[in-house]
Amino acid sequence: MKQETDDVREFNRRSTTYESSRKQWLFFDRLQRAVLGLVESEANPESILDVGCGTGRLLRKAGERWPNSRLIGVDPAEGMIEKARLLMPNATFYVGMAESLPLPDASVDLAFSTASFHHWRDKVQGVCEVRRVLRPGGRFFLADIWPPLGLSRVFRHFRANDPARVRDVFVRAGLNVQAQRKLMGRFLLVTAGIV
């Protein structure tokens, strides 16, 4: 639990400069565009959830693509949520953990999580929660870092991102894995599941 507290504290500290960080346009914007591009062009989700939404950057991109969708973000860092609310007053944001999403059952059509999975305390419980809030036919796109060439042994907090482990987590949560692929130089793993 200490790691979780340290992570939240760190993201609260960074919330004031997070939007202007070079990492946003160098990495996160590219990652988010790539993941959004995996969703079929005919998709018309009524509601979209971003778990670990930070300041809402992915949701802003999703809102451009699906302007009539209800946009929902959840993040454990209150500072990130405060910033997201300022930037997106028409979206709904909650301070919360992936392991206990503050949403009703079967209330979301499309869910995303980009580069936050390695911070989740209980990955199976987090994916079970995403599964709980997805409507029948709802889809979940999980993207996170997967260091190539065995470097995950060095970077311990990415070990759970192993493709076989992520697939197992999806199956245990009751999601049918539709695809797994590597993006952006093969160091990012995207897993897509459907209810």
C-alpha cells in the first residue's frame, strides 16, 4: 500500500506541470492516438471511461472523435482530477482507484487505460472493476509499457505487463481477449477485450 500512497503523492505533486511536460507530446499523445486508432471507425459509444485519466488528455481526444459521448475519468490523484475538471468542465471526473471504480454496473460502452496499469495495486481487481462497469458488448483497451529484450526483469514494476500475464488477468476478469499487439517500437503492449 505504501507504493500506492507514494504514487498518488507524486502525481498530486506533478499535477500543476503535468500538462506542459514534454513527455505529453513526446510519448503520451502518441500512445493515446495510437490506442484510439484501434477502435473501429463505426464505433459510436454512448459513454467512455478512462481509468488513470490524469488531466484528461485521452478523454479530450476521444471527445473530438465522439463528440456526443459522455466522457468519464477516474484517477486516484486529486490534483490531476482538479486540473481535468478545469480543462473539461463538461466531462465527469472522480477521484478513485481502478480497484473500486465509483460507477454503476453496466454503465460504460468503451474503456481505456494508458500507461497506468503498472501503478494499480491489484491488477485483477482493477480489470474486474472495468468489466463490472462495461455494458454487454463493451470494450476495454489497456495499454502499458512492456520493456523489450527481457528488460522487464530490471524494471520490476512492469513485470505484470507481460503479455501472457495481462491476457490471464483479462480472462480471470471475464473479458474475452480480442487482440494483443505491440506499438511504438514494440515497447508498448495493448490488450483489447470485450464483454
